Amino acid sequence: MEVLRRSSVFAAEVMEVFDRSPTDKELVSQAKALCRDYINSRLVQAGVSWSKPEYNAPVPGGKLAEVSTILLRLGDELEYIRPNVYRNIARQLNISLHSETVVSDAFLAVAAQIFTAGITWGKVVSLYAVAAGLAVDCVRHAQPAMVHTIVDCLGEFVRKTLVTWLKRRGGWADITKCVVNTDPSLRSHWLVAAVCSFGHFLKAIFFVLLPER
């Protein structure tokens, strides 16, 4: 299988909106592009790949490219703290990967639980890590079409829950402020909080989904 190109996130029509205040639709489009990029990175790390021809050709540079790099860097930090938390998501939730409805409902339930107590960049990174972990599970279990489902679900969640918060911060570029200090001894308290909350919501979602299994 061909690799889903990371560079698809650099599409010119998505990048150019950083020069002005983005609309809701543009923020969602960017969220989905970032999600595809994040998922592809994790698929490559896991030694699996997946591709669809409709994704755009690479366009180097741009602010969205920087956002993607930062998001992946913060995701690396988050997953470094608890290397097993964001792996085998489907098994942890005990769900089937053969049903689009089950995958969608599970992801959206987890997403809602993550942000129950408010929105932070740490939780946003956690959302992307969950999406990527679930996507890796889907590809490994011969369900690559579910990657589309996960990306679309994340986009829909951003539209309903995160767009207003993102607009108040000027868009996705605000995440770059999370890495002003590179001292590893200060490995983000916000990431630790995101990881701690993940354990709680996994247990909560397990019981939410239990009647459906």
C-alpha cells in the first residue's frame, strides 16, 4: 500500500487562511488536514501505511506545516509519558472495528469525555493521539476505510465543540506557543494532566459502550 503522504496537510488552499481570521469551515478543514497528517505519522511509525489518491500534492512550507510539526512534537511528548495509553485503543474500549457506527460512536464518546472539564491544548493533542491510535488499529485489522471515518468524526467534533475556542485564540497557530520552552526537565504539566485524564475517560467510555457490545 502507498503511504498517505504527510505533505497533504500543506495544501495551499488550507494554508492561505492563516493570513486572515479563519472561518468555521476553514478551521474544520485544517483540523482534518492535521488529523490526516498525524495519522500518517503514526501509521509510518507502526510500520503500516494507507493512501487515497484524492489527497492533494505537497506544497512545502507555510504556517499549517509548522502547526502540524508542533502537534506531532507535542504528541510525541504525550505518548512518551505513557507509551501504552494511546496504543490498542480498540482493545482498551473493547469495540469492533467492522462497524462504522461503532467506531464513530466510540470516538465521539471518547472525544466528548476528554473535554468534559474544559478545553486545553493538552486535551486537543490527546484527541489527535486517540484518533491516530484508533486509525492504526483499523488499518492493522484490514479496515483502512475507517481512517476516513475517524478523520470526518474529528472534523465534526471540532465543528461542534472546538471552533469557538479556536477562534478566540486566532486559530490553530496558537498551539505554537506551547513549545516556547524546550527544557525536557519541564516536560509539560499540561501533558501530564492530559494523560491523567485519559485513564479516567477510558474507564468511563468503557462502561458507556458496554451495553452496545
